[in-house]
Amino acid sequence: MLRRSVLALLALTLAAGPALAAAPPKTPAYIQKAIDNPARDAKQRARDADRKPGETLALAGLKPGDKVIELAAFGQYYTDIMAEVVGPKGHIWMYDLPYTDKDFGNASRAFVMKHPNTEFAEAKFDEMDWPKNLDLITIVLYYHDLQYNGVDTGVLDRKMFEALKPGGRLLIVDHKADAGSGWRDSKTIHRMGVETIVKEVTAAGFKLKIDSDLLANPTDDHHKMVFAPGERGHTDQALFVFEKPKR
């Protein structure tokens, strides 16, 4: 059984294409400037050491002028940084599922009022109409939430593929559960077998370009709820960057 699992994982890796497991990149000055913006909320800034936004967005290839969709933008941790990076020539579309409105909707709408290069909507991700010719899509710590909230991830992955321009990228960060566990733990402890993310996303046509250990924590217990005391900000996380082939 173990040998079959190893062979299956090897086949999946080969099918996805070579992925770069590189050292953390240097954060470009335009990203670092946005991170250092004194207008950022102090509570958000306090999370930077764990979340490593500079290196994460550098791996994703974010740059000024980019057109970006952020799924599960509530809280605006990454939106605040990305809106500054893309600037007036870029644009950020924030999309959340409708159930989040009671806790985060007003804050998201208020954010848009202060940032004219952003817009916000609530919709089922697999049913909504998507902008086209995007440079980047991000799903940070939320892919595991999709299926139990009624999102067909196969349909969503295809919609994301169609929305990106050739060479466009998809950043996914998520909490790791046991290898090979798939969606088993997604609702109970908010983790998943991250190989399933690779399998689903590459089935839509994406190529896995980067599989980074930037946010890895080998001492993390994959059976703990991610919101348990001491866990938040310290979970073992996968960081994938997928690309829509240029041709």
C-alpha cells in the first residue's frame, strides 16, 4: 500500500511538470515599500513575521500594474499590501462567499471606498462571471474551505484557468494535513492533504511552477485544529504557484 502511494505521488509530480523548490527570494523594493507602509494596521503588521508576505508575493510574481483576483479576501491582510503594489494602473478584485458578509462585508466595502483600484463582491466562486486576462489569482488559507461551503473546485479551477492570461499565475497557500488525506480533515480541523490541491489544479490545465517550503513547520502536528491555542500562525503550510502555460 505504501509503495503504491509513493508511486502515485511520483506520477502526479511528473504529470504536473517540474516545480522549483527554491530558497526564499529577495523581496522586491515595491513589495517591501507596501509592507512597510505606516498606514497599515498594527495588528496586521504584527503577523508579518509568520506570514512572510514579502517572500510569498515575490514567489507569486506580483508587480505594479497587475490585475489580480483575491478569493477569500476578508480581513484584507493581503489586499492592503497588494493594492499598494499594483498601484493606480493595476486592479484588485476581492471576492468572498456570501456567508462571510455578517462578519466582514462592511469592512470590505469600507476598504474599497479608500482604495479606488479595488472592488468587492460576494458570490459563489464556481458560478460567478470572472474578469479576463488576469495576471494573478490568490487563494490563501482557504482552498480547504471551498468544498464544504458548496464550491465545486473542479469548476472553479477551470474558471480560474480561463480568467488568467497566458503566463498568468495562481498562488495557493494552505494548511497541511496528513499526506494523502485529501479533503478528509478540511471541515473539522481546516487542513487538507495538499497533494489533492496539486492534482485538482493541474487537471484544469495549470502547470505547477513552484512548490516552496517558505511556510513549512516540520514540528507542527497535522492533527491539530489550526485555530487551537498556539497553532494560529505556526501551522505547517504548503505554498504553490501554478502557471497557465504561455502556449
